Amino acid sequence: MSFPLRSPLADRLRGHAPALVDLALGAATTLLFVLSGTAVSAPLAVAQLAPLFWRRRFPSAVLIVVGGATAAHTTLGMARAVGFFPAMIALYTAATHRSPAVRWVLCPLAGAGMAAASGVRHGPVEGLLMAVVTVTVAWLAGVERSEHVRRRTEAARLRLERRIAEQETAAAEDRERLARRVHDTLAHTVTVMLLQTEALRATTALDPAGERRVDVVLDAGRTALAEVRAALADGAEQDSATLLNRRLDTLCAAGLRLTGRPPDLRDTLPAPVRAVADRLIGEAATNALRHDGPGTRLTITTACRDGTLFLRTVTEPAGAAGGPAPRGGAGFGLRSLSEDLSGYGGKLAYGPVVPSGWQIEAQFPGARVAGTR
């Protein structure tokens, strides 16, 4: 199947089509005025013709100028047929305006003024009646054009909304498929780890410290499987505070030292923003134990000011000396949280602290309770 080639010249002409139409229309109307001897007053004729070049940008002003010049020119004896042509173009353009005041007030008033001037000059039938019919046709044609454009625009908007909805549905289905694949992979891997750990405990003589470590590993694995299954079951999610407390209990059992308990933000932040805050605390705790090892202390502080919750976590490695502990920068978890928080209008910053450790500072909008915890 062949398709016609698009010409660059045709594309350029298409882009300048309105200007070319206005130029041709102005030239043709001027030629009619000159050949028919319509103009009685050259300045009034110019006032009727020249503003038409700006009729698309300033339809109301052009209608007032052209309509006034037409009425004045008519009272001086201008021929009715050709002399009304510029005014009809201006009236039609103004009638397509989206403003109801322009379409239903200004246009009828301008038409009535021109018809009255024509009636005074040419009588009730040849002047008034013919002018009323002429301006009414031009006005209603413009109104019909405006309604047609409105319907087309509305149809295009509905098509766009339907396309966006279809894309969002497809994206949601893709996310669900990906989530279930991740669940299957994670479930398989963690199950193997749990079985091997159970076998290790059953076949190997462990001292009490080793038994505790094995219990921590088993508890963490079972908790992870339960959380993933709960999150994917019927699309439901567990409360973020409950998940955070479980994660912190597991991390503390593995050697993390937590200063106090995490803040309860259920009465402070809206649910979606609170979920990000709880995830951030959990990510900070996990990173602290992973990067700095058992004995690391994590301190969490929060404060509310001017409707914003300020949350700060500081990691202090056990027995660290010298400069900050080396890290490879922010991982996927912090980058993902930063993007999520930005979507709610918040901010996230992180980096090393002196003499050692790591800190995360976040601002969460929409805090409902003022004060400091």
C-alpha cells in the first residue's frame, strides 16, 4: 500500500493558510470596492477594509470599528450590497467567538446599528429589511460555526480522555502482571532460603547466639512472604504503620539499636503521604543495618511547622571512628522514595554526617497536627 508523499511547500502553505485567506479576502474586497465605485469616503472605506487583517486576533474590536465605519459610510450614500461585505466578514468572525457576551450581545448590537443606518438612508424595505436579513444570516452562520467547533472540540476531548483511560488501564494491568512475577520470583527464592535455613538448624549443632541468628533469618523470611502475599491479595495493602513495626522488630532482633519507637503519624499526615513516611523510616533502618552492621544506632526525630512534617533519621555506626562510613550513594529505595515524595510536593535529602554515619531529612506536606515529637 502506497502513501502520498508530503510536500514541504504544502506544509508551509498549510501553516500560513489563515493569513493567506485573509490576504486574498482583503485583496478581493478592495478590488470590489474600487471597481464598483462603492466608496464615497476613502477614510471610511479604509476603516472598513484594513481592520479585517486582525479579525482573528481581535474579533470584537474589529467588529466595532468595521461596523461603525459601515454605518457611517452608509449614511453618506454608500452602495449597500458591496459596502456591507466587510461588515459581514467581521460579524461572522465575532459570532464564532467563545464568549457568550460577544456572540449574543455585541454581534446583535452591531448588526442593529448597521441595519438602522441602512434604514435611515435607503428606507424600510430596501434599507432596513434587507440589512436585517443580511446581518442576521452572517451572525447565525458564525454562531453555527462556533457550535460546530465546540462539538468537535468536545468530541476530541472525549476521545483523548478515553485513550488516556485505556492507557492507564493497560499500564495497571502491566503493573499487576509485573507485581505477580516479582511475587513468584521472591516467593520461590525466599522459600528456598527458609528451607535451607531450617535444614541448617536441624542438621548443625549451633550455640545459643547462632540459634538466635537462625531464628531472626527465619522470622524475616516468613514476614516478607506474608507481606508480599497480603499486598497482592485482592489488591489490598496492609497498614503502613503495621508493616513498619514488623520490619523494625526484625531489624532490632538482628542487631539494630533504635532510639525510641517510630512516630505514630496516623493523626498527622494523610494516608498516602503517611505511607511514604513509614516506608522512608523502614528504608533508613534497613540501610543502617546493611551498611553499618549490628550495633548501629538509628535516631528518628520529627517536628511539625506550618502544615509541614519535618522528619530526620541519623545513623551512628557502633564503634566508628574517623570520617563518615563509605557508601555507594543512594540506592533504588531512596531514589524511588524521593520521586514519590516529590509527587506529593515534598522534599528529600540525604548524605553522610561527620564524624561518621548517615542522615536523611524529609519534608512531608499536609500535616494536620502542629507540635514536636
